[in-house]
Amino acid sequence: MSDNKKQPNEISIELPEEIAEGVYANLSIISHSNTEFVLDFIRLVPNVPKAKVKSRIIMTPQQTKRLMQALRENVKRYEATNGPIKESDSMPYPMNFNAPKGQA
């Protein structure tokens, strides 16, 4: 079979350059209704009292469950290679970056 022929259920996925760069988030908030899950990804920065949602993803419950299973499997693989991911019992809020206050 030729390499350029697609399998019947194969999906071609395009990743635009501006999306490929990614968005950094160090906080996420998840909410849901009976028909959808809303995942907000937020970036907290030192000495800034206001955080902004950098990305919002809205998913069906079924797709959210598939994402959860894929994340679980990928964390298992990561830890098998790199060791356990350390978790703290509680994360202070707001996060303490231990950074000096900026001065002009």
C-alpha cells in the first residue's frame, strides 16, 4: 500500500504554528454541567494580584473521560521513566513564588 493512502478511519490533524507554540498554565479550574465540561487554564505570575485565563477548552463528558484516561496512562509512563511525580499536601493560594517585589 502506498504511504499517501489513508486508512478508512484515519484522521489528518493540522497543527498551526501559533498553536504549536503552546500556552503555559500553572493552575487549572474545571467546572461542568450535565452536558459539558469546561477546563480553564490559568497562568499565575509573581507579584501580580490578578490572574488571567489563558485558554478555555469545552468538552463533552465522554471526551473528558477519555482525556482523563489518556492523562492517567501518560502519567504512568512518565513515572515509569522518570520516577514518581512529587505532590505537596496543599498548595498555598496565592502561590508563593519567593520572588522579590519588582522596583522601578
